[in-house]
Amino acid sequence: MERSSGHRPTGDDGGPVRARPAPAGILPALLAALSAILLVLVSTGGCTGFRRDDRPATAGFRPGAPGVGDPYFPTYGNGGYDVAGYRLKVRYDPATDELTGDATIEATATQELSRFNLDLAGLTVASVQVDGVDAGHARTEDELVVTPATGLGKGRQFGVRVRYSGKPAPITSPELGNGGLLHTSDGAIALGQPESASTWFPVNDHPQDKATYQIEATVPEGLAALSNGVPDGRSTDAGWTTWRWAERVPMASYLVTLVIGNYRVSTGTHAGRPIVTAIAASLPAGGPAEQSLARTGEIADFLATRFGPYPFEAYGGIAIAEERIGYALETQSRPVYGPAFFSGGPDLEVVAHELAHQWFGNSVSIRRWSDLWLNEGFASYAEWLWTEHDGGPSAQEMFERVYAGTDWAAPALDPGRTQIFSRAVYKRGALAVHALRRTVGDEAFFRILTTWTAERRNGNATTDDFVAHAERISGKKLRQFFDDWLSGSTAPPMP
């Protein structure tokens, strides 16, 4: 319905219109007619103008799902809303391992929403507000269930503020390893795949719901607090320093990192963007980690010639000394590298791998975890491309070596929940990428890659999406090809 403009109607003489008394007998008839009309409108739902976005959660409203329905991880993420951005303010004291947080989440309801969930592992919630009004909240294992004071209509934009505190604990999985905020001797490291974010802030924790981030981390003066995106300044007050970061390009939640501790931080610019690298102070100055990360810009520039323009506003990398982290992770715009990669000297292959993920996995993200080969296969193939460019064996030589040692009984596509980080996902995925190159030719192959990263930038995709894209660009039927190379139980003929 339209709201009144505040103007009063006028008569022919310019004066106010005055009501005239109704003739006798007319008024009861009019009232009866109006009653009948209202009855029809109510019974048919025609009086939609009286519905308001802030109406109570009654008929038509329902709770958002406690997961996005990923076959491997049904409770990851949540339904009923889409997050646009997070504003996180955290304060962490390494001496006590205590974290206090104030998270503001801007989202849009994707259904008539009576309540919704946020993923939050551990920690104690002090208060929750929706659009500035206190909301009900309860905990069900690693879910924070929020009930707004009134229902949220489909399409409504709303803000959630959660204040919380506690000692974060990592998420332990015997099959997938540990993830989350890990207390270290000099600070903490928040890192992990497929989940980690929910251990230090409330989140819709699945790659399908990418969002922007503004992060303020306050730590004891003298420590660094490193995160994703563009550095947004820092300030010190009363012995505490607040480091600010802004990732303005949508990011999947598992790609958010926070690294706190004693680090040698280097800042500069590369290709007109800030580049920030950090090396744990306990690692040797000028040593293998520093030598490797110093080539970040060079390697990213090479990959851009193969994959298309670099997709983010900043570059960088963080080399940690925490031995409990035996992996590197492609945290957006600033990968984190475990110490094992640089123990024997510089390792440029791992830098190429994690930087390739900025295109494959970060900019173009998976819709479900069973498609992880789309991330790891291309990143592994980037290692071959870089090695060839840097004077080592050619991509074809690497292909032949890996082909000869592959267990074809293990699929790269849909490998099973416990096998998403298996060799097949990485190496057999890379074999499929190179076999595609041999099948369609270099010109079509690299056009497939650059158009894929351009058309799907900042979005999500599936294997079916990639197959359809490769067929469209190459003009070839490729469904059986991908079935053979990703899922077949016997070795496909070498192209």
C-alpha cells in the first residue's frame, strides 16, 4: 500500500472537502458491503499491503536449515540467508589464551525466516542483536541458533551483532586433521580446511556463502596480527596494538586467517597492489622461507599469463614456525606456509601451488566439497607449469611420471569424505588437466582457463559447470573424457 503524502484533498472552491451525511438507510448497506469485501480479501490473501517486513514469525515463516546440504558435511553452513559481509573485532591475549569478540554480520533473508543458525564452535555468547534489537539465542553443539524478535521477510537485509568470549579450541578430525584457532608459544594461528573460522567467530561456514571481511585484531604491543586482504592501518593504546585488514573481494570462510605472534613483517607494492609478507621471528633471516616468499610477486605474474589477471587487491604470504601445522593453505591473498616446506631449502613449487589457488579455489570456489579436484588439480598442475618455466622438467615429463605411478582405483572426483585430501584429488586431478590440454590443444586449453576464471570470478562452480564450459570453448564433446580421467577405474589412454 502507499503511505499518505500528508496532503489534504480540496473541493472545487479550493477549500477542504467536507463529509456530507449519508442518506437514511444507505449507511447500513455500505457497512455490509464493506464487510463482505474485507471478508473476501482476507480469505483470498488479497490484502497483501497490510503485511510488514517486521511482522511476528507466524504463518509462512520457518527456520533456516542448520546446514547447506553438502553431501560430505551436512551441517556445514546454514540456510535461510546470504551473508554480504563480516565486521570482526577480536582481542586476543596469548598469556591467558582468552579471546573476546564483537562480530557484525550483514545478510539478506532468502526465505520467510523465523530463526537462523550461525556456526560457532565453543566460546560463550554474551548477547545477540538483530537490527539493534535483542534476539533470543541458544546453543546446539557447534550451532548458535538465533531467534529475532520479529520474522524476517524474504529479501530483507538485516544485521546481526554477536558479542562473545572464551578460550578457542581447534576442531579435531582423525581423517581430516586439525583446524581452527591454535594457541602457540607466542600467540595463535587460525587456519584449517575444510573448517576453521567457526572456532573464533560466528559464521556461515561453507564456501557457497562467500562474503567480504573487515577484521580488527587487538594484541599485546610488539606482536603482529596478520590477516587477509589490504592492510588498513594499525594503532597502539595502553600496551595493545590493533591491526586492521580489509578483504573487499568475496571470500569463502575457510580462507580467513589470523596469525598472531613474533613475525618479521615486510610491506611494499607489486603491480600497483600492496604486498605483505611475514616470516616467523624464529626462522632464520634471509633463509629458505624468506627466499621463497620473496618471489611471490614474480610467480603470481607468471601464473597470470596462464590463468588471467590476478583476482585480488593484495599479495603476500606468511611463513610460520609452528610444527603442529604440517601443511600450507591458500588463505585468500596471503597464503600461510607450514615450516616443513622450507626445512630443506627454498620451495617455489609450494608457493606456485598456493598462489594458483587464488584463481582456482579462492576466486572461483567449489559449491560442494566432493568437487575439490577443481581446486587441487589445477593448483598441482600450476606446480608443473612453474617448474617448466623455471628451467625444470616440462609439464609433459611430469605428466608421464605421475601417470605411471597413479592408482586408478582411487577417483579424483567425489572421492569420499575422508579422501578429499588424498593423492588422487591432487595428482590425478592434475593429470586430467594436462590430458585436457593434450586433447584440445594449447590455444583452446588456455582459452578455457582464462575464460573460466573471468566468467566465474567471485562465484562458485561444480565439475559439471567446468565440463560444459570446456565443451563450449573447445567445441568438443568431453563428458566421457572427464569421466575416464577423473573417475574411471582403469588408466585412460595417454593422449
